[in-house]
Amino acid sequence: MLPTNPLDAWTAQQIGSPGALLTRADLAAYQLRQLRQTLAWAKAKSPFYRHRLADFDAAGLSTLDALRELPFTTADDLRTNDPPLLCVSQSEVSRIVTLETSATSGPAKRIFFTAQEQAATLDFFDHGMRVLAQPGDRVLILFPGERPGSVGELLAQALSRQCATPIAYGWPQDLAAAAAALRRERTDVVVGAPVPLLAVARYAAATGQPVRVRSVLLSADQASAAVRRCLAQLWGCEIFEHYGMTEMGLGGGVDCAAHAGYHLRESELLVEIVDPVSGEPVADGEPGEVVFTTLTRRGMPLVRYRSGDISRRLPGPCACGSPLTRLGRIERRVAAGVDLGAGGTLTIGALDEALLAIEFVADFVPSWRSGPPPSLHVEVTQVARVAATQRDTALVAEVSTALAAIPPIAAAMANGLQFSVSIARDDRLPGRVGKRSIVVEPSP
Ligand SMILES: [Zn+2]
């Protein structure tokens, strides 16, 4: 028998039914009310939505499905922000997040949050973490936490509320230092991004520092099966996953003890899955783009925001008994990967599955040039690199073999694709924080 999902009671409280059993009917009625309010507010306060929703009567919205009539909001809208999407005065904004993306040039996305919205995220983190952390636990946080309102800082605050001890470490770029902290702090739970976390685990193992961790929460990037499998083997830990993005207010959903999809933050987000080409809704269980509408935000509400992530709504009830909608793992980004011509598309996910399964790989940076000739270079960061180069040579060979076995690469090699592998000079992780991707180099 699985434990009751702590997000149920929290969601019931959020929707105005504290102490009551959470039901789909109550959730849907609440979401419709909040949706009407959000649309009316956005239209009244933001020049962007005033124009975008000009022909739409929010008060007349009678079902959640009627949302389909509305236009999408896109990442480009957040980049241009002209006319502005902001619905409150600048003085009411307590945090602005600027998101640069490697894949696009031009202006960055800017997302605005009020103090109330920051508090709502903190509350979600608090109750979401109860799925895996218990009072008295020591929780190591491997996310940046220096700035107020950053993921690491909010998580630390959230954990303090539930009598757990947060240990705010920061981004684990230096593997030796992070592994030392893990041992020193006798942690029960670790929260971090998938690849850096596996790298720390591998470093600790390679340098003879056995570590015991009960639970792990992976967040901020897709976790490949290779990462989950290797991490569970090294630490014998239970692995939980969180899905979210800054635009969602950081938190989106977290899986439960059944490990069968992310239970969504439905008191604050209305999630749709649509065909990425036609924009039409897809059936439960079918893949499509995650689109969401914020239900409580007043600073910069997002209406039908296209996340760019491909996933699916999982049908049927969860074994944990929660009525909260479950989202499957993110399968890929809509615009992910590089086109290898005859070989099809190469994604970071395919590279992760192949290369992170190799012992001693801490991380890697793939860069692609369309040519001519088309070329792929992979720089590998090795765990606990030793001065002897024998292991370097063996690792280059092993990575090369794994690359050549990835179907799109194998097919493209027949058409002239060249690839090369090098080993990074030391065992520090690349400094980038957030989602990993294939770097596209300009052609000569
Ligand atoms: Zn569940």
C-alpha cells in the first residue's frame, strides 16, 4: 500500500476545500473559476492580452474545453514582450528571470513574478518535497541558491518549514568538492540535475568514497534511463523526478512513490496536450506538446503557453490513489536535435542514453557543424581523471563505439558524417546550469 500523496491535501486546501477529499469534480469547478478570472485580469491589465483576447468574452467561458478557442502564447512573445505582457506595475514585481537560450539568438525571454507568486512556488516546493523527504532528513541541494528567489534558495526555505535540514551546496562544478560535501554532510536526500548528480555519484565511487543516500530528486533537465539506472545502482536510492520550467513558476509536477508520472500542480496550472503541428488536442495517452495556462498568477499570467516539451497525459488512476493528473516523462523538445539528413534527427536524449551508460563519463558537450562535410565533435568530461593517458585512450574508443551505434549517426556516417571525440582537460563539469543541448556551430 503506497503512502497518501501529500499533494492531495495541499491541493484540496488550495482550491478552498481544506480537509476534504480531493475530487476531479471540485478541481474542475475551481479551475474554471480561476480560468475566467485569469482571462479577465489579463485582458484588463496587459496590452498584449487586450489585443490577443479582444474577441473573447472571459465571463462567458462555460467549460474548460472552451479554452481551445484561444490563441497560444509562445516563447517569442516573451522575448519581444511588445506590447508588454505584464499586468502589474514594476513596483509589484519582486523577481525577474531572464532566460537565454543557446539555440536562438536575439532577445532573451523575461518572466516576471510578484512576491505572492514566489510564495506560491515556495509552498509547492514545501508540499512536493514531502513526497520524498521526512522531518529530520538532511537534504543536499545541488542547485544554485545564492540569489533570493532562486531554485536552491526556495528549496532550502521550503525544507526548513518541514523540519528537514537543507544543505545548500550550489552547482556541483567541482566534482571532488561536491563528493566531499556529500560524505561530510551525511545526507539522506539529494536534489539536483540528472547529469551533474550522476557525475558526483561516479566521482565518489571512483575515488573509493562509498555514499549512502535514501532518496534523490532529479529536476531541471530530462533524466535519461541511463542516468536513473546508474544512479540507483551506485547509491541504492529511490529516484523521484520533478518537472517544471521557469515559466510555470519553477514547479510543475512531481512523481510519487508509484513512480508513474508527474502529479501536476493543478491548483495553479491548467495543462493541455496538443498536436505540435495542428495545435489540436490529442487523446489521453497520446504524445503532444505540453501547453499550460496559469490559474493564479497576477503579475504575468500565461495563457496557453507552448512549453516546447513533448509528453503525454497518462490515462487511468495512479496506484497512489491521487486524483491529480499525471504527465508522462518529457520525451523530447519539439524543436530538439540536429538534422543528420538521411540519418534522421539526433537528439541530446539519444546521446545521453548511449554515452552516460559508460562508466567514467561525467558529462559531455556535443557540437555539430552541418558542413560540408557534416561533423560532430563530443568533448567528454571524465570522472576522476588520472594523469595516465591510457584510460583516456580507452574512453575515447568506448565513446566512439557507442556513438557509431546510435542509429541516426550510423546512417549518416554512410553519407559522409565525420565525428571526433576528445577528453576535457580536468574533471570539472561544464559551468552551464539547466537543460543540456547539442551546440550548433556555424559552418565554415
Ligand atoms: Zn501517484
